[in-house]
Amino acid sequence: MAAKVIHGPEVAEQIRQELRVKIAQLKERGTVPGLAVVLAGEDPASQQYVRNKVKACQELGLHSRTVLLPDDASEADVLNAVDELNSDPAIHGFLVQLPLPKHIDENKVIMRIDPSKDADGFHPINVGRMLIGDPVFLPATPSGIQEMLLRSGNDPDGKHVVIVGRSNIVGKPLAAILMQKKKGANATVTVCHSRTRGLADIVRTGDIVVAAIGSPGFITADMIKEGAVVIDVGTNRVDDPSAKRGYRWVGDVDFDAVSVKASAITPVPGGVGPMTIVMLMKNTVTAACRAAGIER
Ligand code: GUN
């Protein structure tokens, strides 16, 4: 069976259409939703993400601001940038791109973000609210994955979802979102990681497999149950002398082999990436609606 390819840009466009309606309502009331990103350092994947975010804001007519800091910026520099955005009324949501340079304490920076402007949903208050099922902002990548599943006809309700990777950005929040007693969730969730024994056997029991480990081609066809739905969150830059730029982006899944067995699969690029961006826009619009006192 050849898997149906779930195209992130198509699903993202549906959500953008819905957002355009909200953004028009906000503009009628004199509010332009504003999103900012703080980027410290020169990580190429982070730079690409920030470029994509600015482009997405422009396409939707959102106000956007990027604060660029050098690799050797101090923790105080980053905290100052956060303070400034916390008090900027034109910015409804913002994020600090991770990973930060090693000498900066990420937790300290995240704690400094005003939870009502936390477009990433990474502040402990927002993480706690997500876990108890009363979210303010859901983290963009996991909520984008949930939307992709639902809008491609793969409701996780009652299914066994195996998540490979336990990061605070993807694995843990996705588990929290999909296990909720809620429409569009209600999954049985297993989280595997680098210390999991018998990982391949567990992944083979997944009706839905989410790969978020950051290891190119880690998920091979023998780990996938016939007909499973496979979501690839990996964005790994690998050298490729035949590519124009000398590199290309690949996922955590061996796409060619796995797509013969799976019933649906997301590609890299063109899968989860565009969803992350659009869900960030959604969080920003939600924050602006709250600030303007209009129903979301
Ligand atoms: N780095 C990789 N993904 C993300 C994300 O969703 N948010 C932030 N802030 N940093 C990231």
C-alpha cells in the first residue's frame, strides 16, 4: 500500500483561511496582531525558522518583530529583550527561539516571559494548564500535529499513539495534548526515548507513530505496523554535494521505505514544519483577540 502523503502546506492553508477572518475582525477594531521572535546566535535551523515566521506574518498581514542577538549575548541581554517585549503593546505574542547559546539558562528566560504573551506555550503556567486540560496557549508543533491528524481524517481517539522523543517542545506536550479526555484527543499514548528498551517492538504497536528525536532516518520500515499513520517531526540538515546549497533537510523517518507500509505519512520538508508556523500565528491571533476583548 502506498501511503497518502499529508501535505503540511495544504493543511496550514486551511487554518490560514480561518485566521484571515479573525484578523479582519481584529483590524476592524483597530488591532493588528503582533508576533515577535528573539533569536540569539547563528544556528542555521533556527535562522530558517525565523525567516519562515517573518514571511508567514507578512502573508497574513500581522505585525512582526525580530530581535537578533549575537552568539555571545549575555543572559541579561536576552532577559532585557524579553522584558521589552513583555511591555510592548504592539506585540501580542512572542517567543525566544531555542536552543539558546549554552551559557544562557533557558528555564530562566522562559520563566521571564509574560504567560499571557507566551506564543510558544512553554511557560510553566501554560504547561500546567495544558496538562490539566485548560490551556491558554498550546505549543505550536504538537498542536499542529493534532490538527494534521484531525484534518487528514486520522482522529487519534482510542488509538495507540507512540511518540519517539521526550523533548519539552514536542514529545512531552504532544503526549499531554493527545491523552486529554477531549474531542480530537482521547488517545492511549506511549512516549519512547533514548533509554527505552525494545523501542522497535513498541513502535510497531503504534497506530500513529510520531518521530521527534532529531536523528536522520531513525524510524525504519521494520518498526512500522502495516497501515500506521506516521508523523515526522525531524528537521535534520545533512550534507549533499549534489544539492544546490550543498545540503538538504531530511526527517527522522526513512520516508521511501516507510511510505510503502504506512497508510499516511508526512514528508520533510513540507510536513509538520509549516504547521508549526501557522499554529504560532494562531496563538498570536488568539492573544490579540483576548487583548481586544473579542471572542476567539
Ligand atoms: N526550536 C525548535 N522548535 C521551537 C519552537 O517551537 N519554539 C521555540 N521557541 N524554539 C524552537
